[in-house]
Amino acid sequence: MQNLCEFSVDYPALLRKLKDPLDLRAHEKVIQFPFTVPIVEEKTEEELARIAERKREQGRKLQEIAAKARVEKLEQKETDLQYLTSLRERREEENKKDWIATLKEEGYDNDAALESAIKKLETDLKKARKKDVDGEDGEDEVPSFPLIDTPDAELDEEGLKEKKKQKLMKAGYEARERARKEKEREREEREAEERREVEERDRDLVGWANKLKQEHESIMSKIKERGRRRAALNDRKSAASQARMKSIANLAADERVPKKRRKVGGDDMFGADDADWAIYRKISLPTRRRDLANLQTLEQKLLMHDPTFTTEHTHAALSSQRSALMSAFRPQYEEGDVEGKTRIHLNVERWRVCEAWFSPTMAGVDSAGLGEVLQNVLSRFSDAEKGRLNVFVSGGPSQLPGLIDRLNLSLRPILPPDMPLEVVQATDPCNDAWRGMADFAQTAEFPRVGVTKEEYEEWGGERIKRWWGGNWNSSVPISD
């Protein structure tokens, strides 16, 4: 503490001065703790190449396994759909009782459950085929379905089953073709848009960059405004929060009451029905994710083609940017910087620790400060006696720099202007108290004021005898 901490003559003024990041850095002390630099094993180019090739091979194998599993799953779903479709067609051939029994055997309660299962399988197959279209370049030849146009009367039982299978296969093929054409159309539109953008960039790079920067700034402003609005909504008493509650109430009032509610009086608690919460989706659209995606696309284009746009201008850098004062107060080090992570930066703490002597409440202690204690002691003397007294400072903590000046500043306002004031420090502050008590122990008065072993065992360590040089709080009077 003696090397790093000190008393401030005017602590509030010092804090105002240290608001300047340059002054804060100038008064900073850095403590470097011992550290061990981790040993990083450097790999040769051949080893790195082998590792990269191994990872690529593993990735290819995983892709093959996933593709095989996806195909097997798709084939299983097609088989299930074919079976359920044939099961549904049996409904016309059986009477109602037999049909219900058939449904029970297959695990369905009624026709609606069967239709729901068929619709779910059709939806899953449609999504899976649409997903597979991205990686397909188109089938080399159009598959043939010869039995589709053949009348049922000309087919036997196996032929009818094969015809149904070909109908499903044709429907799947046509769905894949439609999805492929739609993807192709979207790809052509993107390529045309990219060509127009390249032409515009080649024709006027500065104008193109300024246009993208304006879009970037506009999206950034929308994101910031959304953040401020979200923060305001968290405060129930804010105008934004009250306006939102009015909008919710108006939307709830505009909603038509369903028939089911009308039957019971139409006076239901809001939120009892899951449909009530759709109101929140109406007034809170999921636009943040879309804005962030557009922002990332713009930043990638600007970083690639505009030399004036750097990573410091990106949304991620600006969002994580810290103020200069905070950076000076607590510097950040890069990940892996062992030397920086084992440092302590002391700035305000150098004076704050010592200030607790004069303002104990800063440390959470409900007690009088050193200045108040001195004022209380001096108030017991007359002005003539005060003029003959001085302040003697002893003890190890008295060696902290600035204590003498701070005591002078604290005592001067409570003394008359012409009264002399002298604050004296002991020659050997650390051992001075011990030497004084050692000398007092040689006097005849010491046995009278000292605590014997029997008294210590009776009173405990918290009690002492009441004498002129001791603390009278919780003291015991000396018996004559």
C-alpha cells in the first residue's frame, strides 16, 4: 500500500479529474503477477495438410451417411403413404362397422386421424423433395409410367397395385420438377440482380458504396431504435409501455368473439385461450433477424470492394465498442494473452482505499471518520489550550503519502485562522508505539493498570482497566 496507495487532499476533485481517460492512464499503476507462457506445439505444413485432408474426408463420409439415411427415410415415408392411401380407398369397399374395425387395427380412432396422418406424410415428403432439389442438377431422362393410362379393367391385382405406385411416383416426380423450375427461376433472378450490381459498381464505385453505406446506416438506426423501444417497454410507467398496452387493449376489443364464447356469455378472461396471444405477434413482428441478415450481407460487400469500410465500421464492432473511459479503467486483452490476463490495473483504487479512513461509509462501516474524531477531541479544549497542542502521527499506516497534508486540510477549517497548527510524524512510525509501551512497562504505574492473568480469564480479551492512556469504552474502573 505504501508503494501504490496515497491520500488525496480533495478526493471529489480528484475523481472529476480522473474522468479524463488520459489522466486516468497517467495515474495508473500496473501490478504484473508471475505467469507461465503455455507451450504451443507448432505443426509442419505436411501435418496441417494431413489434418485438413482427414477433416475433409470425415466431412464427406458424414455427408454420405446423412444422404443415405435421408433417402432411406424418404423411401419409408413413400411406402407408408402408399399403404395409407390404399387403406383409405378400402373405405368404399367395406361397411361402416368393418371399416371402423379396420381403422382400430391400424391404430386410428376415426377417419380424421387417418386423413391427418396422410396429410402429414404428404407435407413431409414435399418438404424433403424440395430440400433435395438444391443439390440435384435434374434427372438425365424422364421416367416412364406406362400403367397410368391403362384402364383398370385390363389390369389384374398386381397390376392395380403397380399402377397406384406409379401414380405416386409420377406425382413425386412432377412435384420435384416444379420445385426445380422454381429454384431455377429464383437463381436466374439472383444472377440478374448480381450482374446489375456488378455493372453499377464498375460504373461508379463511390456512388455504389455510398448507396450501400446509407442502407447500412438505415438498418443500424432501425436496430438501435428497436433496442431503445424495448428498453422503454420494460418500464411500465413509460409512455411507450402505456401506448403498447392501449394497442393491446384495442386489438383485443376488435377481435370477434367466437361462437363458443358467445354461448357462455362472451366474457372470458384474456389469455385463457391460446389464440389470445396472437395479439402480441401482430404488434411484435420478427424483423430483427431479417435486419441482421441484410446487415451482414451489406457488410460483406463493403468489406470486399470498399477500401474505406473496415471491420471497425461493422455492426459487431460498433455494438461491442467500449467508451474510452471504460477502456482506460479496465483494459481488455486479446484471448490467449496470458501476460495481460495476469495483471491488475490500479487507478481510482489507489486513493479510494485510503479515503475510507476519512469516509468509512464508503467501505460500508457506520463510524466517524478521522477528521470527525479529531474535531471531537479538539472541541474539549479551550482556544488557549488548542494553540499549545499539536497532532502526533504514529503507526505503520501513517507512512502512506499525503496523510500529513490531508490532516492539515481537515483541521484548518475548524481552527481560528491565526492559530498555529503542526502535524508531526514519528521518526520510526512502525515501531514507535511499541517503544513507547516498552518504556511505560518499566514504570511503577504499569502493574496497577495492567490486566493480570486471573482478570483476563474472568473478563475475557475485550475488557481492560480504565486509565489515562487506554480506551474507556467497555473498560473496568481501577479499584483502589
